[in-house]
Amino acid sequence: MDKKYAIYAILFAILFSHAQEVALPTDLRQHNLTEFNASLFNPVFSLDRNNPESIAWWSRYQWQTIDGDPTSIFLNYSRKINNQSAIGVGFVQNNTGVFLNTGGVLNYAYAFDFGNNMKLSVGLNVFGYNSEIADDRYNPNPEISLPQLELSKNAFIMQFAPGVRFSVDGFSVGFTAENLFDYNFSTNNSATASDEKIYLGMIDYRLPVTLFSGVDNAYLLPMLYVKSVPYGDTQVGLNALLSSNKFWLQGGYNSFYGISGGLGGRFFKHLSFGALIEYGLDAGIQDQDPTFEIIAAYTLSSPDARKKVVGFEVDELPVELEKPEEVIPLEDGDRIAEEEKMQKELSKAEALAEKNALKKEKKQKRVRGKKKKALAEELRVAQELAEAKRLKEEQEAAALAKAVQMKEQKRLDSIKAIELALAKKIQEDLDMIAARKKAGKAVTQGHYEEADKLEGQKAGFYLIGNVYGTSKYRDIFVETLKKRGIDAKFFYLERTKWDYVYLERFDTLSEAEAARDNKFNGKYAERTWIFRIIGE
């Protein structure tokens, strides 16, 4: 590595030694949301949480560090439009440890009722937020240009998070993508790459329970979920909620964040307040301070307790039957006239039925009277058409099979030719390197390093953009390149204790030299150099 960049790296390692050591996932950390604001977990949850209309506050204080802990805040108003749909709007702020995202979120969910207590619910959260560097207390010398600090400030990002859930009685299974689609208006590009999407699947079962006197509408809701997080291990978690009209209790486990427990109460029929504490169990975070969450909500109209019963809908309540009208007895003369009238109507109905029966019998005789010759002719034509259709299908199947075989053979020949050409090109490149070394010449211009092999890395030539001793500023640099349209990656070299961030890997030295000389096709104007991994 160039001496100038080595000095910069050492300077940053000293000045930022106080920075957070644990790499915090980039998600919203909403895994404990169960009783209120659960639409942040899955947008369809606005259909059966916070009923019928409420304002709810949630705040999470991650690890309680003194120098700016990564805090999440969500203030949300939600209401049901009818039994099938719900809407919500809220303010959200999320500190990922690297970026501070502040903005708003719109929610909409709709349920399709298939009967027999089966429903398919779909929903969408639309986020719009301003993203900036979370910790800017250190102001570097403006004469020193460092790629870690070249992030565009106040970038505005739109993010779409769809969700779906299928439920039968009390059982349901759901899926959501936290950032399936997003767009950075500052760079006019997608805010995240395809391998940076966050997906979450869950299954739960709502079970009505009976507690003690004065506590009604209680139910137990266990939920199992699996969440994929970019650049981190997949999270597996379990939540359990015991809710009633007086209080709620919850406990949970997350494979990254640890165990959690919380409780809350409802006061004056409208006000709810609760708190939760979470302890880390993973070796990487167990030394961190506990995490706290605060939940507060105000219900704007009286909740309908009957909605807590699984499969019960208010609109399905039986309507009170009206009292039958009192029957007034008829006089003898009126009764006789009424009987004669009914007898005449009955006679007319019998005559009409007899007439319809005669018509049906005549029609059946006409059908049976078809000539046998006509029937035989129809059968012969049908047989000939069936035979012609069979022959045509056999010919088409044979032609299709031959065409598929020829196309596959052509594809294999093309792949073989490409592989042979690439092998020849790689061998010529290796011969050139060996000749340069034998003549005592430099392998290439500028800085150059080699390693016999690295676990998990393919052999080849890597165009290096920078090296780092700490993960935080390595990640900032990689994020900066992604926003510029460069899908940068990195590997760790044990003998130097550095992470090497590379722009791309090449099969031959000549390709790597061309990318270095043309500034990576004009995408990266800063200095680069070549690192070779000889074997796999």
C-alpha cells in the first residue's frame, strides 16, 4: 500500500478508536413490536392491531452508549376504513450507527375474505426519508481528501416495503420485504443493491384464553420469524404476546439481539403504556449495555372487544328477530271464499304441470327418433378427426424434440469454445508474467502484491481501491462506491491485518491493467493498484 494511504489509515484508526465496534444491522430493529405499531413489522398487521383508531409511539434505545446510541423512533396514526382495509401515517427515525434516516411512512392494507375463516391480506409501507452520516462530530482537515467522508449528505430516499399474510382461523403465515424497491433521488440510482435486500417470513397462532375475573378478551399469540440481513447472519426469533383488556405481557428471543421481556397496561379505556428490556447473548454483543423500548398509545374511539375473538366479525352479529304479527281470525264466509280461491289456483297449477310434462315427453321422442345412419356418420367423422389430431401431435413433438436437441448442442459448443479461448488467454497472460519475473522486471506498473491463496476468494487479479484496519470506515467506503454505481467488495489478509476493498476481479493481468489505466472505465478517478491471488 502507498505510504500516503498508510498514514491516513493509521490517523483514522487513532482518531476514531472510540467508535462503535459491533457492526449494527441496517434494518429497523422492529422485531419486538407486537401490541402496537406492528405495521412496521409487516404492513398487513395494521388490519388487526391498534383497533379501531389510535395514535401510538415507540422508541428503542440500542445498547445505551453514552456517545450517541443508535435510537429508533416511530410515531404512527392508524385506523380501519372498514372490515377489509386499514390505513396509517407516521413519522420514523432510525439510526443505523452509520447513517441517520429521518422521514415519514404511509401504510395501507387490504384483506380478501374467502369464507370459512380464510383470508388473504396484502399491504404496503411507503417510506420517504432523509439519510445522512450519523456521527459527524469529527471535522477533518479540508485539505485532506478521504474517500470515507465523500458520502453525499442529506440524500432523500424512497423505499417500498410490501407484505402479505394468509390466515385460517387463528393460524397465519406471512412474508414481507423491508426494502424490496428503493430509489436515491440524490444519486438517481437504487439506494441498495440486489444483495442488500431485507426479507422476513413469519408464522403465528392466535389462541383465546381465559384468565381471572375482570380480565376479558384475553388471547395468546406466539410468533416465529426468520429475517435475512445484508452483511450479517440470518436472524431467527420467537415472540410470545399475552394480551387482554387490562394489560399485556410479552417475551422474545432474537439470535442476534438476545432475549427480551416487556409489559404494559391500559388506563381509562383509552391510554396504554408499556416498556421492554433486551439483553444480548451473542458473544459479539453480550458486553453491551441493555436495550430499552418505550411504548405509548391513545385510542381515539372505543375498541370493540368482540374483534379479539378469532374468526368473529361485528358485521356477522345476529339481528334481533321481530315479533311475529298477530293473526286475526277470519269470519266463516270469508274463510269459505278463501278456500275456494285456493282450490282454483291449485287446479290451474296441476293443469300447467301436466301440459309441461307432455311437451317434455314429445321432445324426448324427437331426440330418440334420429336416424341410425346419421349417428353412424357422426361417429365416423369424429374418429377420423381424432386420428388426424394424433398424427399431427406426434409430428410436432418429434420436430420440437429435434429442435431442442440442436439448440442444446449449439449452446454446449459455444460454451466449450469460450472456455478454450479464456484458457488460452489466461495461459498467455501467465507466460507474460513469468517472462517479466525471469527478466528481473516489475510484474506491472505501480504498486503490486501477491498471495498464494485466500479462503473464499477465487484466483485472479483484483483492482484495489483502498485498505482499512477497522470495519466501520471500510463499510462507509463500500457504501460510497455503491452509491456511485460500483459494486465493491473486500477480503481480509491475515499477514497484514487489513481489509482490501476491490472494485472488481479479473482473470488476467492485462484486463486488470486496462481497468487501472482507464480509471475503471471512467467510474473511479482515484489511485488503484493490483493484487494477485495465485491459487484457490
